Amino acid sequence: MIRLPPELLPLLYAVVLLAAVLVLWLAGEWRRARQRKRERRGLFPCRLCAEWIRHGGKAQLVRCKACGALNEPGRAVDL
């Protein structure tokens, strides 16, 4: 059996609790980063109005819903 002084028990409890909170926080951040990356897949800005367009198919050109311009998917153009 491991003998611990009674003064060490609250410190040990706090360290274990904080370690568990840290692990849960890091797991949540990792999951949230993966979700954000998945949501941004297929997004690109319109070349005229800079509205974000989602490309979900195999079309060569995608029409912007805001201005009606035809855009090439995945090609980000600096405005």
C-alpha cells in the first residue's frame, strides 16, 4: 500500500482534476479544428463580389448566387 501524508491528498486531488480538465479541453479543441477544416472544404470566394461559394459537385464552372458570375472552383483570386 502507498503511504501518503494527509497534507498531500488535496494537492494530489487538484492535480488529477486539472489534468483531466486539460485532457478534455485539448480533445475538444482537436475535434473542433477537424470540424472547421471539414466545413471549409469546397469553399472559395467569388471573383467579382467576394461572396463565399460552396462547390459540391463536378461542375467546371459554378454560378455565384449573389451576383451570378461564373467561377472556377477552388481558384482563389486576390481582390
